[in-house]
Amino acid sequence: MTVPRPATSVRDRLADLALMAVSALGALAIAGEAEQRGQLTGDALNAAFGLAVLGTVTLWFRRRYPVAVTVVLALLLTVTDLVIVAVLIAVYTVSALRSWSTTAATFGASLLIYVPYSVLFPAPELSAFNTNMIYVALMSLVLAAGSTTRARYEAIAGLYERAERAEIEAQERAEQLRVQERQRIAGEMHDVLAHRISLVSLQAGALEVRSDLPSGVAESVTGIRLQSHRALEDLREILGVLRAGTDTDGLRPQPGIADLARLVAEARAAGTEICIDFRATGDPSEHVGRTIYRLVQEGLTNARKHAQGRPVEILLERAGAREVRVRLRNAPASPGGTPVPGSHSGLVGLAERVALAGGRLSYGMRRVPEGGVVFQVEAWLPWSA
């Protein structure tokens, strides 16, 4: 089994260069000593040193091909001992990066390959046996060092694996909690809102069948029943989104700019006087179209709640080549009116929605050139035809 380790970094490459320098210095030292003893001279010395340089260069690839580099250096060791330092470095790399079986095979082969050379070209002051014992001791040291490095790599890999597994488990637990919370909210909304809206729809239906109601009242009752029915449909869709989470396939498409006419018609049927000026042509992106719809919807809702009976002006026009401007105006409420209770969070949420779409929103009391003060909601959104 190959030991997982981090990708090669600049620090690793600097270490490779340092080890190559150590290998070259070791080859120079062995060559100098052999020349002094008269073992290597002239062309033989140059050839042996050339092979040592070749072996040193192969160390640059030791991380990617540790076994192949060790095999090449071991073959060079059959003709010259100038590469012995490079062989030690290669064996260390194999023991650090490869499995125990591969390390043992490489270790044994490197020991056996050196035996013929040590017998044919023994050191003057040492026997072949003593030379091989020293070689075995050096190989054992680098094997121990490589095994220690391998254990460290395995420990780091284990820590990374446990951390990734813990992160995945934490994400799964968080998603389960979100699903449970969505289901709890959906249940609460269904138990409370669906019950009350259904009662409104049923009571309106009961009034609608009465024949003694004035015509104007009968039309209002019909409007209440229809709006209650639509509110139940919207509530059912919201509950479906809550229960489905991110899986919204099969749910009703979200409203966009094409649904503004229906929204305005419903508001007019409810008694709101609306003046519309639509000057923008083409279709924006789905996200922007949905944001425009929600902006107009919230503006009309606020007008009905806080300025009942006052007319509303809606303007939709292009503002330059890349923006669309949406503006809603209504006069302040008449003195003595009874405003509908509100949470005062609709415009804040609307500002967040506009910001997510890449636009900007402003609202508040404004003086108009025609004279007087109006409440104005104005947004600029990106437009893509």
C-alpha cells in the first residue's frame, strides 16, 4: 500500500536538492579516497564519477518513482561504490513512501547486490565481511529513519481522514436538525394558519349563498372567499417548500414579472386604486423577476395595511442599459383611520431580498414635485434581457 502524503512542495524540492548535494559530496569523498589508495585512476575514475553523477540526478525523481530510482542505483552499485550514498537515500525514500513488503524486498536486494562488488574490490584495511556489515548497519539506520517518517505520514493521513469524517457527520447532523425544524414549523403553520384561513373561507361561502345581501356586500364576500382560497394555496406551497427543503421539483413555479398583472387585478378587486406605468420591455432573469414581483406585492400590502383607501402609483422602467427601476408611491393614511397591525419587518426582509438580487432599495416619506408628501418604496435591480 502506498502511504498518503501531501503534494510535493517547494520545501520538499529544496530537501531533494540538499540530498543530491550530499550524494555528490559523498561520491567525491569516496572517489578521492579511492584515488589516493590507487584503486581508481584515470579513465576508470572518470567513468565511475560519471555514473555517480547519473545516480545523483536520479534522486530528483525519488518521490514519484522511489522503487525505480532504487533499482537503477542498485544496478550502478554493481560497478562502482561511489553511488552508495545515493542508494542509502533511495532506500530511505522507499521505506518512507511504500508498503512494508516493497521496502523489505528493496532492502534485501540492495544488500545482496553489493556483495559481489565488495568481494571483487575489497577495501585495503577491511575484509569483505566487515565491509558488508558496515553497509548493513548503514542500511538499517536509513530503514529505521524511513519507517519513522512513514509512521508520521500514516498518523497525519489518519488525522485528516478523521477530521473529514467528523466534518461530514457534523454536516449530516446539521441537515437533519434543519429538516426537523422545517417540519416542525410546517406543522405549526398548518395547524394554526390553515385552520383559521379555512374558517374565513367557509364563513364567506356561507354568506355568499344568502340572497338578502346587498350586491356590493355580496361581491366583497365573494372576493374574501376567493382570496382565502388563494391564501390556502399559497400556504400549501410554502409548507411544501418547508417540507421538501432543497428538493422543490413538482411545486408550483414561483411568480415573476409576468404575474404582476394578476397581482394588480387582485388588489384592485380588493378596493385599492392603482395607477400603473410599465415602461420596461423584455424579460429579466428569473431571480430578478421574482424579486420585482415580491417588491410590488409587499408595497401593495403595506398600502392596504397602513394607508387604506389611498391610491397607489406603480412605476416600472429601465434605468440605463443594465438596470430596471421599480417605484411604488402612496399618500399617507387619513387621520383617524385604524391601521392593520404589522410586524414592521416586511421592508427589512425586502431590502435583504433586493440586495441578494444585486440591487439596492430605499424607502420612506418623500416630498414630490407636485406637492405634498408620499410614502415611497424604490428599488434598482440588474436587468438582463
